[in-house]
Amino acid sequence: MTAPTGPYTTPFSAKAVVATATRRGVREFNCDAAAIAVSADATTTAAVVDGIGNSSEISAMSTVLATVIVRTALRRGVLAALLTAGEVVADPGPDDDTPDAVAVVAAARAGDDTRVAWCGDSRVYGFNGERIRQYSTDATVGEQLRCNGVALELAAEHDNWLRASLARATIGNTYTALIPEDELVVLCSDGVVDGLPHGRLDDLVRTHADNVQALADALVNQTESDARGYRDDATAVIIQPPP
């Protein structure tokens, strides 16, 4: 699987710039996917999909889901896009082996807030030139435990347990946010977050804020293996919304 090459600039006077990068982890297949779409009114949508598990079928489905999400988001909005993608994988099939995934999507258009939605533990960050803010909340058991005051060490042991995925997506577990003023929006799979040392993502955003492709490349290429030698697939999409 290969993500679209970037940066990609919309062919309109009010331009959004989008850059993508992806890197396979230590397993055989890259089961992340990224996609970009642009509508007739210059709305630009971008998505990151993180397939659950590792196989050629999961990798192929992640690409399909990313395309469904960005095309649906152009006309129906970011929430409907994730719910529609969920319908693609909601039925487990006769062999109970239909792939599943988590995802994040953004829609940017001149004169409007950037709209984002996520289901699962893919992340959304925004940078306004000074501060970096995480807009998303991971839909994991570990994050739920932290929010309820459970010790951080204990909660961290449950970060791999998802509370939501596209196959189980509903209005109640698929979240949205508006990003009104940030000059950069970062979408990424958990392989980026888990593979970068604490604080490194912030450092990279500040260092490469003026070059979206360099930032996307740095976020995925600088991910590291953990103490067991494991490194997950890593995918990043950087959006510079139109003015």
C-alpha cells in the first residue's frame, strides 16, 4: 500500500495544501492508508485509516476505507463519512473475518473552520504558530481509566484495548471537533504517537511548520522501535487550511 504523494495543492485560488507520508512497521504489510479528495467548491478532505491486525486483506481494505471516507466527507460531512465507512466493514461476513480499522478525517475549505472526526485511537493535532493542541481523545480502555482517576501505570496497560472502531461506529462513539484558526492540522495513526519519544512530535511540528511535506516525512521516519523491537505502521497527513 502506498499513500498519495504530496504535498498536494488544490487547483483553486483559495488553496489547501496537504502532505502525506507512511512507513511500514516491522510486520509484513503496511495496514495504514491515507487518502485526499477535493470537491468542486474547493473543499479538501483527508483521512488516515489504521487497519486492525496485519494481512494483505486488511491492507487492501484500509485503502478502500480511506477512499470512501474522503469522498463521502466532501458532500456529507466528516461524521457521516466515518459512519458510512463503518457500514463497509460492519458485517463480519460468513467467515467472521471482515477487516476492521480506526480512522480520522478532516475537511478544510476557505472561509470555514476545519472540521475533524475520529473513531478509535488515531489522533488529531492543531498548531496555531505558538501552541500545539491535541483535539482528539483516544477511544481506548486505558484513556477511559485515566479519565476516571486510575493510576497512570495501570491505565497504560490497557491502551491497546479499543472501545470503538469503524465496524462498531455509531453517533455515540464517533467524535467531531472544529478547528477555527490553526495554521496546521496533523492527522496520524497511533504508530506515530507511540513511536516518537515524549515531546518529539511537538518538536518536529515546530521545526517543520513551514514545510508540510518535510513534517509528514519526519513524523513517520523518526518513529522508533520499543524495548521489544516492535515498531507499528506509521502514517501522517498534514493539512495547511486555506486562508
